Amino acid sequence: MLLNKLHVALPNLNIEENKPLSPLCTLHVGGKAEFFVAPSSIEEMRILYNFALSENCDIYVLGGGSNVIFPDGIVKGIVISTENLNSFSWRTEITADIDSGFKLPLIMKELREKNLAGMEFAAGIPGTLGGAIMGNAGAGGHGICELLDEVITLESDGEIKTWPINAINYSYRYCSLSDSKRIIISARMTFRKSNPKDKDVLENFLLRRGSQPHAFGNAGCTFKNPEGYSAGKLLDDCGCKNLCVGDAVVSEQHANFILNRGHAKSSDVIKLMKICIQKVFDSTGIKLEPEIKILGE
Ligand code: EPU
């Protein structure tokens, strides 16, 4: 029924049914999307979003899948991938318009080619620009939002809106655009000419990233650092390393990483996160907040 209506609303769009989501998420867990679409223009995205709103249908926006998990089983509604919204164009020597589905490592590559800097802190962070903006992804006290001039979004009333940076609030792993349901379409970002020190800064960030676990599927840091503390150290001190539920295990290398050592389910990861939260709370009174987004719960 819904599928027929979708075909009518978007006759040229490829609509996939029962699409496995685990290959699209770096933790490699989660079930299947009832419907999965990857619009390749703002117009397609707008029609699709308006359709979902009018049908009262749940939608989930998927970028690079590096910071999210879907539940096991069928995820009812439409999973909208931004993978085909991926253009990048220079407006000036140092300012670029970048689609939300463009990957952060590719932005870094563009900057290297033009001898530009400002995004060293993002070295080694996978994922797409849209996802990175929603969570103000970053490291070392920096976040992606500090490089934004403006963001174009598709709002929950189906309209396209431009947000100048002074209309957006952001802080550690937080961006006010994530407060309500909307889709990030693209952003304008300004960088700067690089100087000799940037290379050292970049190498330092790469070194820290290099010390994090890579061998298994993971979704980066599981919890946000509570103010004044390191989540990794708290988890380590509370004996969370190597705790496991099914094939989901807390990394021995860095306690803020949960790894999928084979066939972990989404429910295993969620149970393990709850155990970790409880352990740290019981020992320290600090309640860890997930950085990984659990969609469709
Ligand atoms: N530590 C331990 N045990 C552990 C892990 C860490 O004692 O198991 C200690 C470390 O020795 C260090 C301190 O905790 O003294 C902080 O650890 P680390 O340097 O690894 O940094 P982090 O605060 O855990 C943050 C970001 C990372 C980012 C790194 C490097 C958060 C939640 N994490 O990690 O971001 O890569 O800095 O810049 O803000 C992510 O967001 O997905 C992520 C991995």
C-alpha cells in the first residue's frame, strides 16, 4: 500500500524493501529497513519528506552510519540515505558548498590538495558531513560546527531553510539543529590557508586516532565525555574493559569503544551500554550519556 503510493509520488526513485542495515552501519548491527531510499537531489528529498509527513510514516536519516545503531528486526518506515547527496564545490579560495552526504575524509582530501587547514581535529573521523554537524563531531576541544558559515535544511513543515551560523547553537557534541526533526541538505564551510604548525597538529590527532581500536566493527566513542572527565578512563577504572553481551564487547584497548567481534546484535550492544552506564554510576555517581545514536527505538 505504502509502497504503491511511494512509487506514485517518486516514480524515478529506487525504493528498496527489507534492506539490511547492518552493512551500512560501522558497528555492523541492526535489522532491515522496511523501505530504503537514497534521493539524489534536494527536490527528490523534499518530495519524499513531504510524502512521509503526509502519510505519518516514520523516517530515519542515515549518513555514514558511523555513529548510529538501528534495532534488530524490521525498522518500520523509511530509512533515507544521504549517500547520493554528495557534491562539493568551491565558492571562493577558502569557502566551499558541501552536500550532507559528502564524507569527512574526502573534505580533508580537498583541503590537502588546496593547502588549506582548520579541520585537522577531524582527521580519522569517518562519516558524512550531515551526521557530523548533527552531533558536532570532533576531537580535542574542536567540533565541525566551528567551521560552518550556514546550513541548508529540510524542515519538518517540508520547507527548505537556510540557517546562518549565528542562528545555530553548538557545544561539545551538540548542535541545536538536532533538537527537532529535520534533514541537513548541505552546508557552507570556510577554511584557512595552512601554516607549518598544522602538519604537527594533524599528526598528533592521527596518532591519537591510531591508538584507538580498528580491528573490529565499532561506532567510535560510545559515550560522551562528562564535563571534566574522560568516559574512557571512567569505564576503565570501573572495570568495564572486556565486558561482553553476546558478541558485543568493551574494547581492551580503549574502554569507550564497543566492538562487534562477530555476530553481535543491536540488542547486545544496547544491553552492554546499559551495564556500563550502571557500573560507572554505581562507582562514581556519574551518569554517562551515549554518543552513539540509537535510532528507531
Ligand atoms: N583512558 C584510560 N583508559 C581507557 C581509555 C582512555 O585510562 O580505556 C585515558 C587515556 O589514557 C587518556 C584519557 O583517558 O588519559 C583520554 O583518552 P583519549 O586520549 O583516548 O581521549 P578520549 O577523551 O577518550 C576523545 C574523543 C575521541 C577522539 C579522541 C582523540 C570523546 C568522547 N572522545 O577521546 O572521539 O578521537 O578524544 O582526539 O569526546 C568519537 O567521538 O567517536 C571519538 C572517538
